[in-house]
Amino acid sequence: MEDIRDLYVEFLQFRGFRTAVARDGEEAVALAVSLRPHVIIMDLKMPRLNGVGATRRLKQDRRTRGIPIILLTGYVATDQGALDAGAAVFLTKPCLPEELESNVRRLLLEPDVRSRAAAPRRQ
């Protein structure tokens, strides 16, 4: 799993995106709260807290509820509750890095994301 994650990270960095990487769901939530990224890409299967649980937590927190989340998974045929938890996009791996980038760019163009990105962040 780390190999595919590293591939996506390297590709997105090459395409001009700043990235941060969490090792598990708990760390992902903590990073999202502290960094307040414009978009979160999260795996469904992670140690300590899975992607659906982390998405639920982020969507319940006023500081992070507006951040769109892309959930990736190797599981097929079902979103495992990801969309109900608040994920904006559900992608099945392997997905082409270009498909992931396309979804990130589309989410960045949404008015709520653009206005949040322009607003000052409170600590």
C-alpha cells in the first residue's frame, strides 16, 4: 500500500501540489486539523482508524467539515459507507494518477473550496 501511496504523492508533487502524508487514520485527522488542506486524499484501509471513520470525524469538526475528501480503496463494488460519511469522491485502486489529479483539480474549482482557501486560517 505504501508503494502506491508514494507513487500518488510523487506524481502530485511533480504536478505542483504540496502534500503531507499520514501513517494512519488518527494521524490523518490530526494533520487535517492542524494543516487544513484544501483537499484530503485518504485510503479506506488504514491502521488505528479507517478512512470512513476518519472522514466522519473530519466532517463533524467545524474546522475541517468543509474540506473535500477523496477516499481511495482497493475494495471493489461498494463505497463501504464512504459517501454517507461525507467523502466527495470515491475511487477504486488502482486508479491512474491522472484520474486522481483530475478529481483534485475539480474539487479545487468548487466555490466553497476556493472561498475557504482565500480566507485567513485561525489557530
